Amino acid sequence: MDKSESAYKTIGEVAKILKLQANKKGILPTHVIRFWEKQFKQIKPKILNSNRRYYDEKTINLLKKVKFLLKEQGMTINGVKKILNNEASLELDEIADKSIRAENLKKKLIKISKIIKNLK
């Protein structure tokens, strides 16, 4: 029986979800996740029964973001910390960027509309 998507996951399950590379013995590198917990205050797993870590969907998504920024974008830990600490400003920047793109699209559509009218 599989766990539902909203169920808490163990650190081993999270390592699989993040597709962290297993070592030669097939052991997943859960130490990476523990290291990220120490570096990024936003990563807060539930710690229950003899220090076992359990991660909710929000925390897993945050770990995915951290992995993407560190491993795929090549950012430093300090760079990722700045991004995570300024999450609200990033959302505002994204909204502003979308509105700028929408305005540019609107201008292009008006221009195309005028060209079509002139062709008639």
C-alpha cells in the first residue's frame, strides 16, 4: 500500500523523491538533507520517535527548490539563503515581470490589429 501524496515522508523517501545519487553500496545520501536542514532555517521536518525525521509536502517542495538552485543552477549556499529569505520580494518581482510581459503583448496585438486594418 502506497502512502498518499499528503502523508509525511521519511528522510529516505525524500532522498528518493529528490533523486539524490546513491553511493556504490546503494545507500541514499540522507546526510545531504540533514546538512541542508542545518544550513536553511526554512527546512523544518517533524522529529518524532527517537529522532526520526518526517517531511510534509511543503518541506519536500522547499528541498526540491534548494536542490535545484544548488545542484542545477550552481548557486552557493549563501546565494540560496538570500533567495529563501527574500521569498516575498521574489513573488512580487515575478508578478511585476508577468505584468510587463502582458503589457508588451498588448502593445504587439494593437500593432498587429492596426496592420490588419490597413490591409483591408
